[in-house]
Amino acid sequence: MGCGRHQAMDDVTRILSAIERGDPEAAELLLPLVYDELRRLAARELGRELPGQTLEATALVHEAYLRLVGPSGGGRWENRGHFFAAAAEAMRRILVEAARRKASLKRGGGLDRVDRDPADVAAPGRPEELLAVDEALGLLAEADPQAAELVKLRYFAGLSMADAASVLGLSTRSAERTWAYARAWLRRAIEGTGGPGGGAP
């Protein structure tokens, strides 16, 4: 069983390389290998949304997949971990766009203040919360790109601390310190007090 899983991982990495080289058939070969995992990612993302979300997991998977490997995609992925992190980010962007459309339909387009525990800071439900988190992540990315990337890998791609640290080239201990810093930074930013300047300690 472990051997089969490693073979599948190797196949994904090989096909990703073929996509980067411009192989027109590679994208068709990739989807069957990654579909189940992408569907789990989509269900995870949609599970954070409150009832009334019109997107379904299947539609979210296909939209994200097209953004990654479609004509306008052309991303570069070092391995399957990077690919799934990019897929999670693509899904997040799709949901942010949908939330933005919903918010614009509200009278005045104003957003409510968000009061949320930092442990859930990247797991919004209402459109207002998703947009607040997205804005805060953008600010964090400017102040500390690595910390913002760690948040995306942990929450949106669902990677363990050890796996996220590996993708970022950090020790697990260093990733844990960055994680604590990022959570505190995001909570301050979302509550409207602004994040502290500088990088992670």
C-alpha cells in the first residue's frame, strides 16, 4: 500500500514536470491522479462557509484546476506539495472573489468588524470574515511573506506543521515560532489595531 502511494506521488511529480515543459497531454493525465485530494481540499474550504454558499465542491475543484493548468495557468511546482498548496490558494481566491461579490450586493458595501479567536483566524464563515482574513493575509505577506505562506500551507492546504516547514525550508521549531507570531499578527490586524512591523522573531 505504501509502495502504491509513493508511486502515485512520483507520477504526480513527473506529470507536473511535463506540464511545465508544455506537454499538451499532461494536464489530462494529472486530473485523475489528484482529483480525490483536490475534492477533499474543496470540501475543507467549503466547510468553512456558512449555509448559502452557492459553490459546490466539484465546481470549485474544476475552477481551481483550470486556473492551475489551463491556458492561463502555467504555474511552476517543485513537487506535489507545492501543487496542492497552489490548489488550496486558488480555491481560497475563488471563494474570496465570491465573498467580494456578495459583500458588494449589501447596502453600502460595508464590512462588519470581526471578533475571532486567533486559532480560527484563517477559517472564516461569513463573507465579511473571509474578506477580513484575506486583507490581513495580504498585509502579513507584505510584512513577512514566509509567515503568510505558512498560514496558507497550514490552514488552506491542510499541511501538518512538519510538512509545511519542509515546503518552506524551515525546521519544525522555527515554523512553530513563526506560526505563533503569524496568529498573533493576524488577530491584531483583523481586530483593526494593525499588525506589528518587522518580521517574525
